Amino acid sequence: MDGIRLEKDFTALVDDRVADGVFRVDRSVYTDPEVFDAEMVQIFEGGWIYLCHESQIPDEGSYYATDIGFTPVVVIRQKDGGLKTFINACSHRAAILTPRKQGKARVLTCRFHGWAYSCEGRCVRIKQEKEGFGEEEFDRSFYDLKVVPRTESYRGFVFGSLEENVPPLRAALAGAAGWIDLMVEQSPDGLEVVPGSSTYTIHGNWKMQIENSVDGHHVSTVHRVFANTMRNREERDGLTGMARTEGGRITGKVPSGAYDLGNGHMSIWAQHTTPERRPVYKKKDWLEANFSSGKVDWILNRGRNLAVFPNVALMDNPSTQIRRVRPISPDRTEVTVYCIAHVGEDDEARAARLRKFEDFYLTAGMATSDDMAALEDTYLGSHARAARWNDFNRGLHSMIEGADELAKLGGFEPVTSSESWENETLYLGFYRHWRDLMSVK
Amino acid sequence: MARFDVGEMKTSSKDIDMLVEVSDLINRESKYLDQRRWDDWLDLYSDDAVFWAPSWSAEDTLLEDPKTSLNLVFLEGRGRLEDRVFRIETEDSYASMPLDRTVHVVGNITVDGRNNGSIHASANAIVHSYGRHGAQTTGNLYEYILSELEGHLKIKQKKIILIDDAVAGPIDIYHF
């Protein structure tokens, strides 16, 4: 907020020589505390950070306490329906103002000394004000809450920025906006976060979790066991319809792709072999009546993972997920996952969505758990200084500049397109953006 | 007051027999998990058993309707438990090979009531686990619904209230 100062330049950690077929990243980006400290300032305090979903703060005075890097913040729904975000610390002695992570209050009263603030952030009460600050007119507004300079929502997904001088959210989202559209537009009445969440910590760097969220190359190895377990279940129990799992993508050998969506955002997709097992399939007729066939194809027939730089992934597969990433230290990352679903969907679809979520996405699920173990191993391996580089050059030879044919049908504009989700060209966008933010200007 | 006034005791010998039987079942479950005796563990559950860890909606509100809210685990039917054992035994699960070592310390076992042939019981458990990525200890409140099938007590439902908000690293059924 008070200007960004970067003393050390980290540009050299990204070895970007695509013309020579080389794009690689020094593994110290995951392990070096100096890199981490700079990221917290340059990336997390320097641009848009995903905060929460609007359905989590429905009414005037609804609040959601979260963070931007190490800064505790609280998003509050205003009287006019708008959103404001404040530093979640009493202006007096810094105590956290929200008793709970999520709630509703007309006034936030500090439980330490009793000072109080309105939803608009005005300091409305100081205990024993006259005794403490004299009889003469006292300007209490000096103690108003510090406002996070920017709060914007894109189609329900709320972001905030401690840096005032950032582009509007829609522009910053670049090609990711079109991918959020694919998630939002499939539901006539919008999306909502389903009650409940799961939080876990990973012994690994936050970027590894973001990378993993859009890594198609691991799916047919790490999640082979998930596909086999589901096959075993379905044969044993004779399951039909939505009770079955969409496992075709996992074993590979289906059409797939990957996109660098600009500004560090990335996405992957793979073709569903049995899309009728997804809850969204119930909306098929409505979708076909309202959208182009190309867009309907994207919504119904392709599983999609989107990573929005730097701290959230949105998954739209047999189940649907918001995965928010909070860096704690170079070697520790906290992740909270939420199920996001169609408002007003029927009980069968909602239950199917939840059960598919629990099967796959949780730390006690049968896929995310394996992802976590794998990326914890990549963290351990990254300490080897004699083996310095992570290569991200798979698929460079076949990378397409700009949009491929499918992207044009989906209505989004990638920087580059790749013909397979096994390729790693999407990470070029991530690490080039990272490098730009981590360089001395 | 006499320390052993049988007339004042509210617990009948039948109740004590029940408590012993319930305690034995709960203790054996922990032992089988710690000793990785998966088939013996599965055998403690009825075919229609539910293995369930609800999630918290807020600091002090537990979400107890699996149809409408997200759970940390919700396995309906013993087949879903068999899925977990299948996965572990394949040795193809990254998180399960090698398996963490665990020790369940279970206490505070009480029989809380009976209705329609079901027995409601509860217990507390501290589960310590250790694996290649470190150690952790979690606190769990267990709520069991048991019923007698073919002369043996079986678990019809095990509800696990994990009191920790965040857990470190991947966990599985044997960490609860």
C-alpha cells in the first residue's frame, strides 16, 4: 500500500529461451525464503487476490474474514449491496474485529477495548472518548478502518487489492474471465457456495499447489488408482446414472488441451466420455436454448480446471470446486476447498455433486490426497541444488500462438493454446508473469 | 455414605455387560486400524453402515445434513469402506504407499441410550500419525450407532467429529 520496494531481482530464476526450446525455472523459487518474502509483497500485496464468493456474504452487514498475503482483511456487504474490504484490525490496538470467520453484524465492536466500527468502516464509538481525548470536538474519523483500496467482483467471485494502481478486475482476469463465464452461465439462477469446507496444510510451496491444479500430465498416473477404485465400485454395486463417476478422462487418451490465459492465469480441459454423469447435464435443454452450440459443448462435454493467478483454482468437472491457496511460508501452504453449485438445483443433483466432491477433492478423499503427497515430494526434491532446474518445455514444439479453434467457439482469448493437457506450455504464462512481478522495474 | 452401596447404583449388571461389549468393539476397531487388519476392520461394520465426518460451518456449528452440506468424509454403505481398503491395498495410491503409522488412543467410552434394537455409544480419540512428511495429532469425538446382527454387535454408523479445523497433509479413513 505504501509503495513496492524490491531490492533484489529474481529475473534470472526463470530461464526463458523458448526459441532454443528451453523454458525452465530454478527450483529455489519454491524453497528460498527470500523469494517467498518478495512474493508476499510483490505478488500478494501488489495485485488482485481472490477473497470469497458473493454467496458467502448475502446481506447487508454480512462479513467474511480472510487474508491478502499476511494481511488479515474482512469483506463486508454494504447497505447499497456493494462490497468493501477493510484491514481486519482495530485502528486502536490491532485486535482482529470479527469474532468469527463468517457472520453478520451492523457494527463491528472490538472485543479488546470496545471501540466500534460501522459496516462502512467509520469509527462510531470510542469508549470514554471525552475522558480520553478531551471535551473539545474530536475527529473520530482519524480512527476509521483502513480500507483495502480495491474490491471488485467478477460474476460473484470477489477479489481485493492492497495496491490501488491495478487495472480493473475484468481486464486483469484476461482470458480467465471467459472460463469463469463457462462456470457461471451454466446455471440459470447463478452459483452458491454449499455449506461446509475443508482446510488442510501442505508441506510444500504455494506455487506447487497452483501448478498441480492445472497439471494434466499427472492425471493418468497419480489418479489411475482413483479410476480403478471407481471401476471396482461400479462393477461391484451395479451403479447407474449420476451415481457413476466420470472416469474416462482420468485414464487419458481423450481429447484435451491447455491454455495460457494471460496475466499468469492458466487452464486445462479434457473431453468427458460420459457427460451425462455430471449434475450440469440436467440443464442440457436450457443450455441449448440459450447458448451457441460451441459454448454448450464447452460447458457440458469438457471437464475444466482454471487457475486464477495467484491464489485460486476453479474446477468444473463431475463436481465443482473453489480451491483457495494461502501461502504460510516457503514450505507450508494452507488450502481451503469449497463446493460451488447451481442455485436451486434439485436434491439428486446436489447430493451427487457433494458425494463426487467428497470422493475426489478432499484431503481425506481419494484423489486430492494423492496430489498432496505427490507435490510434497516435489517440495522435498526441490532442495537438491545440484539439480537446479524444473523444465517446462513439454509441448513447446506444437504450441499455438493465440486461440485455437475451440477457444474461438468458447469465447475466450488465450495467449497460447496447446493440443494436449499433458503439455506444460501454460506454465510459460505463469512464470513469465511471476518474473515480471519479481523484477526490479 | 457407604462407598459400595449396591442399592444406590444406577448401573445394572446388564448395563455393565453392555458397556464391556461396546468398549471391546470400539477398542478393537482402533486396534485393527493401527495394525492394518483391514478385513477385520471391515467386518465390524454392517452392510448398510455409514462412516461419516461432518464439516464445520463456523467455529461452533457442525453441519449435520449430508444431503445439503459438504463433509470431510461421507461413506454410505460398507462398499464405500471397501473402496478405501481396495485403494490402500493396490499400493498405487501416492498418499498410501508407504502408509502412515498411527496410534489411536480411545477413552471416555459411554453407552448413551438404546432404541429399536440400536445402541448409541460415544468415545473420544486422540490419533497420532507419523509418516514421511511428519507427525500430527488430531482430536476426535466418536458417536456410534451399533446393532446386534447374528449374535454380534456391528457398527451401523460411526460419526467422527474432528475437532481440528485444519489437518496437515493427506489423511485417510485410518487417520480418523
